[in-house]
Amino acid sequence: MQLIDIKEIKGQISLKTGLHIGAGDTDMQIGGTDNPVIKHPHTLEPFIPGSSLKGKVRALLELRSGLMSRTGGAPVQTGLLGSLEGEQEEECRKILKIFGSSGADADETGEIGPTRVSFADCPLTREWRDKAQQERLSLTEVKSENSINRIRGTAENPRFTERVPADTIFDFSVHLKILNPGEEPLLDYLLMGMKLLQMDSLGGSGSRGYGKIRFEFSDPAIRQKFDEIDPFDTGGVSP
């Protein structure tokens, strides 16, 4: 196994709807929100953690492959390979090569190797930050939500969720290591996972319309490749 190349995928993420990725705060302050978004500790600007992107892309690829039903929702590990065959085995290998496996999960053949992909944290673009300052735009918003009693028609259980507003733009950068000859198709598989993410949602409350995003790629060739991907194209064959 030898490092042959490092593929870079970079560009911008634009929010089509409000995004909530929680900060994990445990303290509730008077007048505060129930669910604050994660922010940089120095600038207090919201950002998208690379771990959130990586985890959602992997989960969507595992869900599409059908492997998630075999693991009960846990990430696939190398020990699962022995019980798979055909296309599922091939997809499992791709997922493990790209995203890695638990350190406690033995890779006896050494075929899988180390994690190949790294997702950097995504800061606000300089252009968006400057625009927000010049136009005095808020970097976050607080959305009030509640449940409705279907008999009385009254609002109950009010809650306040902080979101990053729609139209906010972040820079993103992803790097993929190529460790063996013939591993270039891993890039296509990774892009398919990113396409699934664009079709689904990022962060919390996706079922309520949060977290719709769009990737804009700096490399025109990557942009074209991404646009041509149909994750559910079966080539005319019934799944």
C-alpha cells in the first residue's frame, strides 16, 4: 500500500433552507434558545463541522446500499464483509476504504487500510461574512415551534431553535487519498454520497424542512461529474 495521489474536492455550500447543527450545550439560560447552533469559540460565527458532513454522507451511502439493515444502524465494519457477496460486498469495501473502520475491528488482510477521506470544518465564506457585516444581516435566527392539540386547536410545548438562515454560504474542502492502483472510482462513489446529501438534508429536523443544501464545486470537471450522477439509476434493471 502506497500513497499515489490526494484528490481535492472544494467549493461552497449554500443553504437553501435554515440549518441546525446543535452545539451540545447543557446549560439553559434565561431568555436563551432551547437548541443553539454550533459556533466558533473565538469569532462566535456558525460553521459546519466536517464530522457532520462525513457522518451523513456515510450514513446515506450505507442506507442506499442496504447495509444499514444488517448492522441495526451502526456503521459497517470489516467483520461484515465475510457475510456479503456481489454488489453489496463491493459497496461495503468502498465504504470501509473511504470512511474507515473501528480501530478495534481487525483488518486481517490489510486490504482496507486507513481512512482515505477527510472533511474539513466549513467556515463562512469571506464574501458572505463581508456582506453580512455591510448589510447588518444576522448570522443566525431563532425559529419558534410548537405542537398543536388536534382536538382543541391550541398550541402546546413551545420551543425555540436557533438556525443558520437560508442563503448563507460556507467554504468546504474534502480530500481523498488514493492508496492503491485502481482506486480512482472511490472518488465517484464519494461524489455519489455527496449527491445523496444534497438530495436529503444536513443537520437536525430534516423532516421539517431544515438543512437543504447545495454544493458548488470549484473544479468544472468535478461539477459536471457530480451533475451527471443519479444514485438510483439501475441501468434499466429493476432493483
